Amino acid sequence: MEPDRGEVTQLLRRWRAGDAEVETRLFELLLPDLHKIAERCFRRESPGNTLQPTALVNEAFIRLAKSKGVDWQDTGHFLAISARVMRRFLIERARVRPDIIFLPMDGAPEEVLGTRTPCELVIAIDELLNELEKASPIQRSVVEVKFFLGLTDQEGAVALDLTLHTFQREWSRARRWLFDRLTRKP
């Protein structure tokens, strides 16, 4: 059942204001969405990995609960930040164990991969996203939900509270920007 976005937005505002009592209800309402995000992160996970989507959701929520002062806009904003937290956690883990592939890289042209391992590519893209955020925070969010989470255009537009046309336009621009930087010769 789809959570009531209005209720979630109100709970997020109360949580931001320091009302810890709403945390459990917020987690209950958003758990299915958070679990979908985590499952997408594990689409191409190696079978021997001991980390599971539920553990990733729990880790993300713990990190989010420790975040103070985040101006939660709405459900889409919360889920986009949650996806970023999950991705960051997996990248931290990948830096320690570069043999593990956690993040889906479907859709990356061969020339982007070049001589990089999938783990190196994920780390390179993560670093470029920090640069992209300075130029266009919305494009960074679009890349995160599209490239790393594998959301469809429609799902991404809903998650980021954009029109489908705007989402697709920003995805096209961001993808061109990223691929240009990834294929540049040093």
C-alpha cells in the first residue's frame, strides 16, 4: 500500500523539528520504498556477499536518524537522500573490498568503462557527482535515481517530484556531462 505522501511530509517536518516519537511511524511508512531502493542497489551483487538489502536499509536509516538539520522537503526528497546514503555506504564498503560489485552500472557505454573496473567506475562517478552537484543539484539527483538505482523515468520523476519531461531532459543533460568527463583523456 502506497503511504500517504501528506502524512509522510508532516512526519518528516515533525522529525526535523526534533520529535523522535514520529521516527517509528515514519520508518514503517517508508520501509517498502527504502527496501526497493536497497534491492536495486543489490541487483548485480555477487552471490557470496553477506550484506543484505534489509541490513542496508537499517544502516541507511540509522545514518539518517543521526542527521540533524536536514530540511526534509517531502517523501521524494527523503527517498533521494536515502538512496544517496545507501550508495555512500556501499562505496565506502567497496573501497575496502574492491572485489565486490554492489552498485548497478547498467547502461554505461563501453567507452566509459575503458580500463576501469566496475568498482573504479563507481568511485569515479561518485567523485564526479560532487562536481555536478555544484552546477546542478537536480541533475545529480536524477543521475543517482536513474544510474545508480535503476529507476524508470516515470519512477524517478515521481521520486524527485518532477514532470516526466523535466526528468528526461535533466537525465539527458546529466548523462552527456558525465560521459564526456569519463571519456576524456587525462
